[in-house]
Amino acid sequence: MLIDSHAHLDSERYQDELPQVLTRAYDAGVGAILTIGIGEGPAEMQCALEICRKFNQPDGSAGAGLPRLFASAGIYPHNTHEADEAALAKLDGLLAEPEVIACGEIGLDYYHDGSPHETQKAIFVRQMEIAAARRRPILIHCRPKDGDNACWDDCLGLIAEHWGPTGIGGILHCFSGELEHAERAIELGFLISFAGHLTYPKAQALRDVATQLPLDSLLVETDAPFLAPVPNRGQRNEPGWVAHTAATLAGLRGLPVAELASLTSKNFSRLFSLDAKLPWNV
Ligand SMILES: [Zn+2]
């Protein structure tokens, strides 16, 4: 069984098609999906949790013929100018829910001109404090300006100062940095999650990084509906297609796909202390 560690199932690009999308994921071997609760801003932070409750059984286990769903909640870097006290209180309340196992995606984005960097940093720190009090791992979005490592340095610096001491760990989602960035994060208790661009012809540097990381630090994700992997590049992505990224990663590591699936599922379960709750043996 594979786990898609990052998908936006609340995207308006799925709408009424979600039952079919989830069925296709299950049929492709996806046993669980972490659906990201950032919406288009804090007003939609609860949408991922609502999707979990719609498709899981009442006891939180997987629906029949469907992957088990987990949710996150967080305020995306470019929505941090909307992060007033009410939004932060809402985040805290959501992180108290059993299905909401992670805080994210949070972090810094210097690529787009969204919220000012100082606002992004301040709200990133506030969210780490809230997540620490709820003992929820954090999902990190870090997007540098091309050719400039300031975003990584700021992001990893804030994590080291405000999150490292908690020992709770987290995930570098949709990793696209350098080996050094991944290694610094792993030291701080993070897992490194690879999305569809691992399969893109021009991403050789990223594949080289993926080849060198410890096996117990690896995850795969879709970031659906974005970043569809080869051979579906350019289309609306969906969780079942995480199998393509997993196959690429397995090839890089010289492992059978089933083994890669098992070890990434184990990594996910370990981070979120889920072993006892999973309905299958990973
Ligand atoms: Zn995302």
C-alpha cells in the first residue's frame, strides 16, 4: 500500500468527481491520503477535515474500497496577511480534532510576490507554537526565488530555533532543494517528500538528491491537483498517480516498488504515530 502524503482534495477541480478519484486511488494501491487543509485561505481551513469525515467510516477507518483519509490544517505563506487572532484560534481548534494529524502546509515562499516576508515569518512562528502545543508534526512549504537560497536559510533557521527543540518533526513537502537542505531538515526530525517533478526529464539534480538520502527519510506525494507526474504531466493530478512517482523513486533506489511502498508507509506511520491505527500491515 502506498500513502500519498500530500494532496489537495478540497480543490474545486475535483468537485463532484471525488468519489471516483478516491476509488481510482485505492485501485492503484493507495491506502491512505493526507489531504491538506489550507483552502484558498483561513476561511476554508476546515474543508479537508470535512472531506475526511465524508469518506471515512464513523470510527475514522477507511471507507469501503477507499483509501483512509487524514487531514491537515494551516495557513499558507501567501495567506498569512489574513492570519488574524480568529484564524489562529480556528487553526488551534482544528488541530485538536483526531483526523487532523498535521499542521500545514506552512512555511515561506519568496518565489511569488504574496505576503511580505516579515509577515510570512511571524505567522510561520505562531503556527509552529500552536502546532507544538497540540503535538502535531508540521508540513513545510519552502519555495525560493530562482538561484537564491535565502528562503531555505530563513525557513530552516526558523525551524531549528522554534521547532527543533520540540522533537515532533515534520515533512518537507514537494522537496526541490539541494542535498544540504534535506540533510539539515533530517537532522531536525523531518521526512523528505517527493512529488511528480521527480519524474520530469530536467530534474536530474533532484533525482541525484533522492538517491543519496537515507531510506527512512523518504515519502512520496502528488500535491494533486498540481504537478502530475510523467506520463500524465500537464493533466489534473490525482492521488492514484503517486504510483508513478513511487516507481521512479524505487528505480533510483534499486528497490522493488512494493518495498518502496512499504518503507514510505512505515516512515509516514512512524512520524504520525499511526501504527496501531492503520488497517493494514505496513
Ligand atoms: Zn500543497
